[in-house]
Amino acid sequence: MAIKMRKAAMQLTFREGKPTVYKLRQLVFPAIKHKNLIKYIANSANLPETTVEAAIAAVCEGILYFSINGHRVTFPNFGGFYVHVKTKTARSLRELKPEDNIVSATLRFAPNNEIREAVADTATEIISTGAYVEQED
């Protein structure tokens, strides 16, 4: 299993007597380096690393280009990227100006159901089997 868990003790300071409760927490590892991902894909697809690197750069550029132009970019059996715009309300049409009412715009990813269920099944399996990494406090 790829997801590692650890036991965590938490004190409930808002309760009288401050009882301690326990929870499983995910161990978070550092982000994988760009070069390691390229090597992995190149070995899996039996392609040169330079080809894979150029393809990844083109995919990222394409996602950005189409997303900022209002399109949702979807990949079958994976999910989709889209731009989410957060706005604030105006009291009148005169006050409704994009430069004043747009709070933020972020690129988001929405996994498809297969990916979402695969992650949920992995997490459920880990918790139900009690598989975790012991960690000293």
C-alpha cells in the first residue's frame, strides 16, 4: 500500500478535563521531483526522456491555454481541469465591474469517479486492516 498512516494523540482542550483522543493521520512525503516523474514515464512507455519532457510541457501548456480561455480540459479515466472564479456581490449593476468584483481565479482539478473511488478504497482498506506505521512521540 502506498499510503502510510501514523497514530496521533490529540488533547481536547475545549472539554472539561481535557481528555485525550486518538486518530490515524496520513504521513505526507515530499513532492516528487520533475525529473523522477519524467524517468518513471519514460521507462514505463519505453520513450526517450527528452520526448517525455517535451510532451509533459506541451500538456501543461495546453491545459493552461484552454482553461484560461474558458474551457474545461478533461482526460478520459482521469478527470478534468477548470478555472474557478470567486466573486463578491455588488449592490447595483453600476458597481458590477470585473476588476472590483473578482476576488480570485484558481485552476482546479476534479478527479473522475474511478480515481475518486480508487483513493477512497485504498484509504478504507488501510484503516480497516489497521495498517499503519508506528511512530514514536
